[in-house]
Amino acid sequence: MSAGEPSLMDLAQQERSDLAEFLATLTPEDWRTESLCAGWTVKDVVAHVISYDTLGIAGLLKRFAKGRVVRANEVGVAEYTTMSTDELLAFFNQHLRPSGLTAGFGGMIGLVDGTIHHQDIRRALSRPRIVPVERLRRILPLIPGNPRLGAGRRIRGLRLRANDIDWQHGDGPDVTGTGEALMLAMSGRRQAAEELAGPGVGTLLSRL
């Protein structure tokens, strides 16, 4: 981080504040709409975003015991979707600055997770936004090596290049598009991957 740049934690708080402001505008039908996360409604996604904020290592191990590692997210969603949407939003507003496990790696988890899921909701509701460049520029380099997102196997042997900000990654057939679409495609969102161009797109799509 260069001198004067906001920290990952600060950026995560800004992203969460933007998401909370948007969530306050949603109708009951919006909350019930399926997001880009298959099988999860908008309400489920919000429950997931906040489900690690009060969780420490002991709580995480308990969650693993309930659902095994691969289903820990589902366990957290099930716990928090018992809240009403008003209660979820109130809890979210009380935790705009990531805490618990969401604050891990200096706020990296909160920033990456929050931004991806904000777009999952926005796109599902056909209410797009432009992700602030400062956040996108910091997020994109964090995704390829993140084992929880599974990006490494999707983009192996491809050269990804954003056409709206200065970012590229890898070597091989080109995959080009907006930074936002690349962020979501690397994270497994087919809708975004279909917006990309270049000789490597077919390979990327085959891995989603």
C-alpha cells in the first residue's frame, strides 16, 4: 500500500456502507430474488456476508463440525436467515467495519467478499453500478491466488486483461473485458464471463 492510500479495511468499510445503503432501497420481492449465487436469494447473500463478523476460530470450528468445511457457508446462511430483512439490515449497519473472521488479512476478506456479493445482488436485480476504481484496482490482484474463490483453476494458462483499468494477469490466450466482469468471472459467475472477449473465453467458460 502506497503512502496516502486507504487500507483494505477502510475500503471494505466503504464497500459495505455502499451495499447497506443500496439494501435499504429494496422491496420484499427484491429480497426474495435469486442472486448470481446459485440457490441463494438476495437475503441469503446478505446473511452470508455478515455471517462471519461475530465468529472467531472457535465459532468457525463449531460451524465446520455442523456442515464440514465445504458447507460452512450454508450453515452460516441458515443461522442468519432466521432474521427478518429489517433485522439483517440493522445488524449489517452495526458491522460496516468488518470484524471477526471477515476482518482477516487486514480487511481483505471483507473487501473481496463484500464487493463480489454486492455485484451478485446488483446484477440479479438489473440495477448495475460502477465499482469504484480504487477498490477494483486493489481487489483484482487478490483473486487469482485465493484458494477459497477457486480462481486459479479457472484462469490457468490464460491472459486476463481489463479494458477499463490498468490490470492484467497471466500468460496465454487473451480474455479481455471490464475489471468488474473479470472479477466476477474469476469468481465463477458465468453471466459476467459471457461478457468477455478474446480467444481464451471459450476455455474460461468451459471451466465454469
